[in-house]
Amino acid sequence: MELASFLRLLPLVLIVRNDFSDGGEIILEDFTRIVTVPENSLPGTNILEFQVVVFDDEIAAITVTSTPKDDYFLFTFRKTHQVEGTNFYTVTIYLKDPVYLDFEWIRMYILTITIDGFNTDRYVEQANLLVQDVPDERCGVQFQTPGGATVHVKETAAPLSQIYTIVSAPSPANNFTYTITDSVPASARDEFSVDQTGRISVPLRGFGHKAEERKFELHITVTQNTEVICSGILRIIVTPVRHWPPIFISAPGSVTIPEKQGPEYYVAQVTATGNSVHYHLMTHSPAYKIGEESGIIRTSSNLDLDQNSGLAINLLVIIAFDDSYRYSSVANVTVYVRDVNDHDPHCTPPIFVTEIPETTPKESILFHLTCRDPDYSKTDLSYSLVTNENSHFKFMYYANSVRLNESLDYDSAEMVGLGFRYTAEVIVTDAGTPPRTTSVSVLVTVSQVNEFPPVFHGIRTFSVPENSPANTLVGIVNATDADWVYNNLRFSIVGHSPPAFYIHPYTGEISTLVPLDFERIGTYTLTIQAVDMNRNEAFDSFHQRTSYTQYTINVQETIYSTRGNDLPIVTLSCTDQDSELLNYRIVGGNINNRFICQGSSLFSRNTFSYNLDGISDPMTFELLVQVTDSNGADSKVVLTTTVIVIVHVVPWTTTTPSPTTPSATRNSENKIVTLLDKYWKPDTWFVVVLTLVSAMAAVVLAGLLRKCCSSSWCCKQIFPQAQLAGDLLQVSGSLLDAEAQKGNDTGGPTAEKKQPPSIISLSQLQEGLISSTRQQEPAGGCERPRSPHSSPCMG
């Protein structure tokens, strides 16, 4: 066979011829050279649509033919618009009615489109139409037609190679049975058989070589149990081969490789019999190449499905020539490119930061999360919410959105340490191998909402003695605020004029401003206002909350010790829901049996006594008064309560001892009370300096005195008192010696009683001093000069 004649029989040869004359030019846009059509496509299905642009001309005719030749394809073309002499057409190729596409019969058609213009040369283009197998459990479409299915097989086909499949995708559970009911010739029933999957293959010994064409006709029935599923005729035409071309003995029908393996990646290898076999790709495929002598198929470039999804499925038609390039064989290898999971899921937003008030209700949507898999496979994504110890159970993921699972709390010391922020992560994982994940961080800051008003606690009644000095503590207001910062309250007294009390704005301590008088006002009612300050901010009536309550301050009457026993000290006010009659009795603290209960009033038996020689009452009494209900004689249950009454007594000077009370012995006890009002404690350095200065002054003074007394005359002139004192001492000494001598003469040393020293009178001292002075004067009676310039006595 000539090479040109053989090439016309090849199914996937693309012939493009563009010979343009001077008249115009034809260009095709959006033209697809490989088209895939499912075998179960219905009539009228568009299989190819493209645009034809004709410059300076118009289309005269268009023809569409198919190889193998079938009349299953129709076409239409229409002129869409014209721009400055350029005409635009749309050509649509669709399936005719009826149509019988069968993957088991014919798997590929070559559509040849020929376009003729009035002044333009013919334009020819080809497209490969691949019939896609649709797995089902029905017999082949062509097999069930009245004419049956016809298959052409070369006599050189490999033994046991597949010829035809009756059912494309049988299920083992269906238990189909295939029976060759008749054959032409009859011996064909022994040569051919149908396996359990409905496949008919080349006989084990092959077809052998004969000069003429051989035809076989098989009548096959498909049953399930006893029910006939389908029946049809399969005609097998074995064509002779005059010259034995290279025969493929190893050619994988399909192979799967991963993407992104780079160029020169090994795909597969085909092998054909013969010497000096040359392998070529019949269709140009920029992604693959084949070794001419080795038959090894490799990639030409890096295959990236994310960039070019058309590389997922590639049909490689390989032709093997002998050394003369006159004889050849064809094999098909389908290359499936498997997507490599090398991209993390992409999510919007990649991070979510927001601030919400703490009163946001649960199930509120915080944000919607949109994620996709950028890989070609577009696998399904799974979502999981990961929280920490603080945000556990706070959030939930539902319907592509992150929501609140419960309201977030601002008012806690724990949230202060976290900066009032909750954190979580949404982990998005694809279904690829290995799986890849993306983390979306969630940061939610909670803003404060002043939810709770201040709440007052404890007693609301205080007592203060009358005549208490100003700034006397009356009581402390107790109030709390559940908002953070806890109990940050400011207190004030509302509407009390003239003011008699003052409340500390931070501590709530109520103090007196002026002395109180029981006789003038015995009870004060104060309206206390408590305002939460909303995190130490200034007063703001819109964001802050205020509470009011009333406090009662009872002014205690001063009980003087001279109070008569006919005046009640205090009257208790008690109520009982079961009985109106209540009994009062003192059960403790009644020192000296001083008090008595008359009804609900407390009286003193007599005046208080603070006489040290008699009975001395304490100034403070703590009495326990028991109150008992009475429900009549029929009542078997008696309920009681105890009231504490504290009585402060102020002693008065006119208090007299009670004559009716026996006197008691009182032991006096001396106590030394040291009261330290104020003192000054100097620093250490001051004491050291003062000591040094004093010592230096004493040394200087001593030096001066020694210098002055070095001369007797000068000393006497400067210090006449010292001379006089010496004379006095000398006289007194003489007198004492005279008295002692006299005593010795009288009693002697053996006297039993020692005489007391005599008292020297001032006159005796004076007489002694005068006589001593006279004895020291010179005989001439000259006086001692009184100054250095005086003249001496002259005789």
C-alpha cells in the first residue's frame, strides 16, 4: 500500500490548508479540535459551535463530512453581523434524528469542515469527535438495531484482544448470561465466545492469514435468569493484510500520571514487532513526546492542571512504521493526569477581627466564611472549629458561618487578663491526598454594656447618740454593682436640707455634720443615691445606672444617771402574724438587776449609781430581751425571738447612791496613766553636731577661767566675790575647829553620845571675817590699792 493511500485511512489526521487569494481571508475563532460526546446524547445535541470571520468576502458554501462516514451530523450557519467589509458567521454542528452513537462500535469520528467563499480559496479544518463511554447495564445501541453492529478487524489483531462489548457496564449482581444462538458460518460458534462481562475477543489462535476478506455473523441473546434482556447481531469482518506491518505487542490502553512532575517525566512505553520500528505521535500534542526508536512516552513540559484543565485527559494516537515507512500500525494510549493536592484551601476572609457588645444574643452570625479548593480536583471541604479554654462552647460553625453559641461575658476578672478578647480558629481541610488545611483566626473583642443597676444590701437603719460631735461615724452603706469594674460606685445624699449628715462618695460612710438633738428631731430619713461610674468615667446618665434607697437614722436619747425610774428608757415595737399579744422578759445582761420590763417598755428600777463607796453601775448595758407570742391555752407551740438592747448611761454629778440597794465593797486600784501629747525627736546628725558644739564651748570656757585665775591679784580684782567666799570658808573652818576642841575638852573621845555639829550664825561668820581681815592688814593701817594706778600707803 502506498503511504499516501494509507494515511487517508488514519482516523486522527488533522489537515489544515489555508490558501488565500487576493480576494479575501477566512479565520476561525473558538474552534475546538477535540470534542467529546457521550454515547447516549440525544438528537439535536450541539457538539461543536464556532465563529467564522471572512474579510472582504462572504461565505458561498459550507460542507461537513465524517469519517467513518455516517449521516448522524447536521450543521447550520448564519451571519451575525458585519463591520466595515468583514462578515461574522456562527456555525453550529449538532446530532441528527435518529442518531446511534455507540462507544463499543465506533469510538471516534473525524469531522471535516470545508468553507468556500466567492472570492476566497477553500478553507478546510478538521475536528476529532470522541464518543464517550457511558457506563450502563443496557446492551449497545448499535447491537440492538435491525442491521446489528459491524466490527472491522485486521487479521493481524493480537489473540484474545477485545473486539466488541455487548453490555458496557454489567453489574455482577445482575448475573447476565450471554448465549450465541446462531452463527454464520456455523463454525464461528466454536471460534468466538462471550465472557461473563459481555466481551468478544479475537480467537486464541488468532485469525491467521488469508488473501480474501472473511465475514462472521454472531446472533447473541442476553438473559437474566429466564428473562431476555436483549438480543442482536454482531458482524465481524476480518480484513487481510498483504504485507505484515509492525504489530503492537505492548501498548497500555490507559495510564495515569501525577501532575507537576516536570518535563521528561516517564509516562509509558509501547512496543511493536519488527526490525527498525519508528514510533511517532499522529496528532500533535505539545505536552507529550515519544522516543522514535525506544517508544517511550515522556512529558514535554510541566503539566499543571490548575493552569490548564484540558490536560486532564489526553488521547495519544501512536503510529509505528517499519524502516521503509510504507507499513504501519496504530495504537491508542489514553493518559490521565491526576491532580496533585498541593494548594491549601483559600478562604475569605483569611482572618476575622470584630468587636461586639456583651449583650449580643446567642446564634447571632459573626461572619460568613467562603472557602474553595484552588486545586483542579476541587475536592469537598470540611470545617472544624477549634477553641481554647476560654472560648470553649462560645462559638459554633453552622451553614458556612461562625455564630455565637452563647452570649459572651465581659464582667469577669478572667476576661481582664485576656484583654476582653475571645480567640478561636476555623480549620478548613480538603479531601485530597494528603489533605491540606487552612486556618482562619477568629478574634472577637467584647465591649462593655452597663447591664446591672447598683443593688443595696444589709440593714437600712442606723443609730447615733445625740450630742455626738461632728464627723461621728453613723454607719456604712453597703451596695454592689455586678458590672466590671465591680462595685465602682459613687454615693450621695439626695434632697436632705439643711444637711445634717455627710456620706463619703467612695466608701459610703455616713457621718454627722452637726451635733444632733433627740428632743428636736429623733429620726432622720435619708435618700441615698448610688451611681455606677462605668469604668471610672465621668458621670453619664445615658450609659450609667442609678439606684435609690432610703436609710433611717435614729437619734439615741442620752440616758443620764439621774433619769427617774418612771420614765421609759426604750420601747420595743414587735409584731407577730399569729398573735397580737406578746410577752417581754429580760433574760441576760441585767447587771445589778437594774432594769425591768413593763409591757414592751424598758424601765430602770431606780436611779443609776456611780458612787465609788457604794454600788457602781457600768455605763454600758447589753440587755437580751426575749419576746414570746401567746396563742391561748390551746396552743402547744410557743415561738420566741431575742432582741439586743444596748443602753449607754452618762454619769451626772448629782447622782446619789440608791438607798434600796445594799452597798458593796469596792477595791481601789492605782493606775499610772502616761499621756504623751507631742514630742520632738531630732535627727541623729543634729544630736551629734549639738554635742560637739557644746563640748567645744566648754573647753573654751575652761581655758578662759584658767587664764583669769593664774594671777591672785588679778583674780581678786576681777572676782571679789571669790575672795569673800574664801574668807568665809576660812572663818567657818576656824569656828568648827574651835567647837571640836571644846567638845574634846568636855567629853573626850570616850563620850558615849556624839554631839551634833553646831550651827554657825551669820553674825559669827561676820565677826570671824572682820577679825581675819584685821590680822592681814599691815601695821601702818594702809589699805590695799584698789587699782594698778593707786599710790601705796605712806607712813
